Amino acid sequence: MVSVNNNGHSTALIQVRGLNKTYRRGGEEIQVLQGLNLDVDKGDFVAFMGPSGSGKTTLLNLLGGLDVPTAGTISVAGDEITHMSSGKLTEWRARHVGFVFQMYNLIPVLTAYQNVELPLLLTRLSGTERRQHVEAALSIVGLADRTHHFPRQLSGGQEQRVAIARAIVSDPTFLLCDEPTGDLDRKSADEIMALVTELVDKHAKTVLMVTHDPVVATRAQTVLHLEKGVLVEAGKPRQDVAVGGGA
Ligand SMILES: Nc1ncnc2c1ncn2[C@@H]1O[C@H](COP(=O)(O)OP(=O)(O)OP(=O)(O)O)[C@@H](O)[C@H]1O
Ligand SMILES: [Mg+2]
């Protein structure tokens, strides 16, 4: 169950408390996040919306341990990430977070297979185990027949599928998607969202996604708006599942 009002202890998988982020540029201070609270449970699928510059990417970067807050805490499955050293954070990120970006961010000189295998090279898995995981991930995203294609030989929608396979291959605790359909046409966007929905419903993934597209947002169980540095519930529950349907 997603909540934006809890400022005490909870049992949620992801617990964000009093999150502040202020950027300083020259003499200027930009307060982006201002005391933001958020609870996300395992199996939740939440969409973040809000105008350009409202801090959506800033929030995802903090949740993924790519940036550190000015104040406040983020804990995930009991690990408080806001005070980890950068070395520990890198390890934590590799184990717990799958990132999906608008521009796919695939390595052009690597095949689909090799792109998906990349995160596993940081683990202790054997070559055989890696192959099993890569093949399973590519099959989940429907690209079992494109393993040896290079990114330039794939459509945008297929590239994003490879990126999603790469994000799920290490079975992370949660997925962070920053405008995953932002560069796709309607049909490809719908296909990507059908896939993300399937990851939540069939594979019990936890997904936090930024989108500008209200149609895309309706796929999520909860829609939250970033307004003046905090999250506001505006969510219309998905028709086919109850809010907080995940265990
Ligand atoms: N590294 C940085 N240094 C200084 N200011 C920054 C930095 N990153 C972001 N900002 C500022 O913080 C604010 C929020 O930026 P952010 O990228 O999080 O917005 P966003 O909601 O993702 O926007 P968009 O919808 O355009 O992607 C903006 O005013 C931006 O200029
Ligand atoms: Mg952004």
C-alpha cells in the first residue's frame, strides 16, 4: 500500500522520511524536495507525475542511491541508505535497484545478450548461471529471438525491452523507471507498459515510475503528483486490481 502521509515507523519495503534536496548553483539555492514522505510496499506499482523541474528525476536518483539528500532518510528493506559510504552504496545499488531510463542507455557495441549480462558481471555467478539468468530475462521481455542483435538493429520499443531485461536480470528489490515510454510512439509505449504491468502482476516486481503521460500513469496502482517538494495523492486506482494489491 502506497502512502505519502506517514512520518513514523512502518513496515513498508521502502520508507522515505522528511526527504529534502536543495541544489546550490552559484549563489542560488533551489529547494527541490521539502520534507517528502513515502511508503511503498513490495509488489506496489506507483507512478510519479508533475511538471518539468518539479523534482521527479531528483527523487528517483535519491531512491536509487545515485545522489544523497540534503536531509531526511530513505530505508529499503531495513537498510538505511542515506548514511552509507559511496562504496557500500554502489554494492547496495547493484543488488537492490534496477534502472530503466527514457533513452534506454544500452551500450552500442554490445549485443542485446551482452547488455543484459552486464550487471551480472559484478556478481559471483558462474558463466552458466549468468546465461540462464540472461536468457530468462530476455524471454520475459519477449526478445528471446533477438539475443545477438546490436542496439542499432532493434526498434526503440525493442531497445527498451532490452533495457528492462537488464534491469530485472539480477532480480533487484525494486525497479526505478524514469519516463520509460518518453521516446516511444503510442503503440510501443502501450507494449512497454503491458510488459511493466506483467512484471508487477506476474513476477511480483515493485515498480516506481516517472511519467508525463496520463495514459501511461493509469497503468500504475497509485498515481502521485510532486507538488512544491512533496508528494500528493491523486491516484485513481487501476480498474482491474485493488490499490496495494501486492503482498
Ligand atoms: N545537479 C543539479 N544541480 C543543480 N540543480 C539541479 C541539478 N539537478 C536538478 N536540478 C534542478 O532541480 C530541479 C528539479 O530537477 P529534476 O530533474 O528532478 O526535475 P524533473 O521533475 O525530473 O523534470 P523533467 O520532467 O523535465 O525531467 C530543477 O529546477 C533542476 O534545474
Ligand atoms: Mg526528469
